[in-house]
Amino acid sequence: MHPSLCTLIDVFFAPHHLELSKYTEDAESEAYEGCSFIVGQKTIIYRKAKQTPKKVGQFVTFWKREGIAPIAPFHIDDPFDYYIIYASNETEAGVFVFTKDRLRDKAIVNTAHKEGKRGFRVYSPWDAPTSKQAIATQKWQVPHFYKLDNTSDLNRLAHLF
């Protein structure tokens, strides 16, 4: 099991008596600690965001491959409930938890009318973006962020499961 997910289990899932089942690693997303699993009745796609050297925020992939086909963004009809993204720096850590509907609203998942994204940037509360687009992105993302050292955030997160 990936190190960031082990941290999330230790800090959140285990203390809230939530068990993971059907854990499957995504070999093609190994660089992002990609995997999927089920918690209760919720199906999760999980990735760890990566810091990039020249831009504020972190980058994460969000694609699938069926057989030998080219990679494609996840689709609104794919069987998942949440996309959980682990983000950290030297002193802080947390997770973004996006519902499929929120990802649809932000044109990140494929729909019949719009192609989604294969990857995107996330901006944690500790990031200080300067471009208008990055600031706007952070504004919609932060309400979906849960700090792992904040009890009230973890209690809010528990209500999703």
C-alpha cells in the first residue's frame, strides 16, 4: 500500500472505524501513488499530488486507459463516488475530496457534451497563487480540502462516509 494512503488510514480512516476494501493499485499511475478502493458504500479513486519545480500548487493526473486505447479522462458514468487527492509540503498535509458531480461542474470528467481533463493543478490552503486563474481555482478547491492535523476537518470528512 502506498505511503500517503497509509498515512491517511492511520490519521483518518482507522480512528473513524472506516475500513478499505477492494484495494487495487493502478500500475500506470504509480508515480502518483494511484489506486482505487471502497470505503463503506463509496468507491474512491486516489492519487498523491506532486510538487512541480516552477509553479505554485501541485499537479495530479486524472485519466484511465481501457485496454490498449490511448489515455482518456475519467467519465461521469465511470463507477466512482470520490476522487481523493493527497497533498503535502514539508510541514502540512491534507486531502482534497471531490465528488463526481463537482468534477463534472468543473469540466474535469468527460460528459456527453464536454471533454474532461487528464490532469490538473490543486492549490492547498497554504499555497499562495498569483495568477487570476490559479486564485479562482484555489477558491473553488479549498472548501473540498481537509487538513490531516485538524480535528474539525477530519470530523467534517467523516460525514462523507
